[in-house]
Amino acid sequence: MPRISYVNGHYTRHSQAGVHIEDRGYQFADGVYEVIVVVEGRMVDADLHFARLERSLREIRMEMPFGVDVFRLKVAELLRLNHLRNASLYIQVSRGVAPRNHQIPDEIQPAVVMTVRPLAVPKREWVKDGVSIITVPDIRWKRPDIKSVSLLPNILAKDVAVRDGVYEAWQVDNKGMVTEGTSTNAWIVEGRSVITYPPENAILNGVTRLALMKIAAEAKIKVEERPFSVEEAKGADEAFLTSSTAFLIPIVDIDGNRVGNGEPGPVSRTLLEGYYSHLWSSDA
């Protein structure tokens, strides 16, 4: 069965899908994206994802190419054509096609690409035993809150992590504070409090991050939105990372330093159980 993708109003074989060579997303990274988990045919936290997509577009002076209801219909058809019920959905909206020029054209049609693939859940050993991470300087632009397709600093940092044999790299600003991972939000635990960077321009306000804050409140776990240093993270009781596709993965080692007792802790486990319930809930 061929894989089917969506490109600018057409459903086409993935192997034959393509965009124009002068698409500004291709030439300038002039576009934004979302990744949404689909469970039993239902987009998890869809309202939050589409709200963030609309915000990202607004921040780069674009509008939604069509309404959320139309998006939902197109996604449903894409899932049907690919015979998928549990999937990872990628949506990309670029400014569109125009002769290469830094100036934004007055009249231009946005380009929309959507792909789906079978949902890959985090490996059992990552969740059960935890993972190791490293820290690297945060060299990104000053608007990571926009979910831009411009991810070169992120992929370079991720490549360093992979070459070092660890799962992720936490990015550190010039004040020594951890902002976020290359594709994940960063959290530490002190007692019954979880700490994560505030939703300012320095981080992407992750949808899983938002869901987890609600889960923490229901479990009577305090949430502190404030910066934390690398040294504070190394001395924390627990640490973990979150994203739409990673869910929640405990961290047991930072830069070769054991976190807590070197095993996933009780707060991380409680939040993970709550997130699994949220993920498979029809209300998500």
C-alpha cells in the first residue's frame, strides 16, 4: 500500500510529493509547523495544537490557510487513505512560492503540506530505566516560542547528543540557565514540586507541557515556572523531558552526573501515569 501525503490541496503518493523549488519554506525557512499525535483516529490536544499553529503564523505575519474544521476534514481523509488509526501527524505551512527575495511579497498563497506515519511510542527501556542527556550552549534565535521550520541549531545540538551516545541535549543560555531540549521541554523535580522554564520567548510552550501542568495540579504536585541552572538540575531529586511524541521520559544522568538515586522517581512516574490516561482519554 503506497504512503499518501497532502500537498497544497492534493493527496498524492509520498514518493512523488514535492513543493516548488522557490517555496519560501525551502529557501528561507519561512514557515511554521506542528506535530500532533493521533490515537484511535483522534488528534490528541488538537485545539491546543491548532491554537499554537495560529499563533506561530500570526507572529510571522501570516494567517491560517483555512479554518480548523477544514484542517480536521483534511486530516481525517489523510488518515483514511493511509489506513492509520494511531499516527504521528506533521503539518507545515510556509508562506508560499515567489521569486527569491528577502522582502515578503504582498500577494502570495501559503503552501500546506501534511504527512502521517505510524505512531512510534518511546522505547520501554527509556521509560523504565530513564535516559542520559548532555548540556550545550543555546545558540538559537531569540524567538523559539514560534514553532518555525528553521531548526538548524536544534539539529546540530541533537547530533552532538547522538554522537555522545545520549538521548537529548538540554540547551543553556548565557546565564547558565537551562531553556529546553532540542525537541523537548525540560523539567526538574525538587520534593513534590516540578520546575520548568516559564513560557516566554526563550522556549516553545509545548502542548504536552501544558497538559502535564494540568495533570500535576490534579495530582497535587506543585508547578514552578522559573529558570533553573545546570547545577540545580544536577542536584535535583528527579528530572524528565516531555514532547508530543516522547510523552514523558525520565532523565537519570546529566553530563555524566547521576540525578537523584539514578532511577526514575515517584513524581515522574505519577505524572507519566497521568499523561498515559490523558493520551488515551476521549476528552484529550
